[in-house]
Amino acid sequence: MKFFIDTANLDQIREAQELGVLDGVTTNPSLMAKEGITGKDNIFKHYKKICDIVDGDVSAEVIATDFDGIVREGEELAELHEQIIVKVPMIKDGVKAIKYFSDKGIKTNCTLVFSPGQALLAAKAGATYVSPFIGRLDDISTDGLNLISEIRMIYDNYGFETEILAASVRHTMHVIDCAKIGADVMTGPLSSIVGLLNHPLTDIGLEKFLADHKKGN
Ligand code: G3P
């Protein structure tokens, strides 16, 4: 299972990278805005900075919503760095653009996916990753994890190679449940990754080991 961090915050990306378990980064326009990164030049520079920190895939989202605009923007983003994955929304022109990019060998992440049918379309169009937003489904009393299971079944039935990137992960249990179900990737905040470290018995056990060692020396 790949671990991506879902942020545009360079310090948090560095911290996850230094832990040694990071496989990539996802961003979106809201996360960029949260860091105060605005304007095309600054946004592009920021993507390059992220690519310099991590070794893996870095999702960069297009703003255009028409086919020509998505293609133009996506090609510019893909030119920026070999680690860039063009993130395209699940809309009609987005699906067409994913197919176009796939035929050209440009990797894509189909975002804002909330149903198995949308995930099927993304795979048919040749998306590299599909991003079902589990937290936002949970927010409206719908089982986000169930969507991951349904997509897993559909992709396995037909051997689709599109990787299931569980997005809108909010906490450690989402990560664990996604791992049980067989999501290929999860993307979440730093807290959902480092939170996996914690167990009180680890802390108690370590304290005792160190105290016993001190007694014997
Ligand atoms: O990867 C998608 C993600 O950024 C959305 O997360 O927490 O805003 O629903 P959230």
C-alpha cells in the first residue's frame, strides 16, 4: 500500500518524507490556497519544490473544466517535472482528457469520485489513479469505505490497472480500513500517517525496558 500525504505544506511533506514511508503527494486548489500559494507562476514553482522533496508521484490539479483547457494545462503541468501526475476532475470533458492523456503516456489522477460508476469510467478512460473521497461521503452519512470495496471488486473483476487512491482520508482508522479492503494508495494529512505510531503499551513497555536497563547498569 502506498502512502501519499494530502497537503501543499512543505514542512509537513518534509516530515513525512524523513519518516521514510512516503510514496507521494496529492494537492488540490484548496490546499494550495491554504498555504497562500496563488498565481500560476507561484503554483508551478511550488509543485517543483514538492517534487524536489519527495521521490514519488505528485498530483497537480488542473483548473480548466473544458477539454481544450484541461489538455493545455495538463500538458504544461506534466512538462514541469517527471513526477507530476495530472489531476483531472470527474466531469465529461475530464474523462475525455484522461483518455487523451492516457494515449499520450501522461499519467493522471481522476479526482472528485463519489460513485462506482464514476470509478469505472475513470478506469475505462485509462486513469493512472482514481480518487474516491471517503471522508466527504462519511460527512453526509454515506459509507465511504464501502465505495472503496465496490471499486476494488469492479477493478479486480476486469483486471483494470487504475490504482485506487483512497482520498479525503481523515484519520488513522480510515488508513487501516483502506488497507484491509485493498486500496492501492491512501492520501491523508500528516496526522493520519504519524498517528499510526501510537500505542500506550509501546510507551509503557519502552519505559519499563529502559528503567530495567538502568537498574542492571
Ligand atoms: O484528496 C482529497 C482531499 O484533499 C479532500 O480531503 O478532507 O477536504 O475532504 P477533505
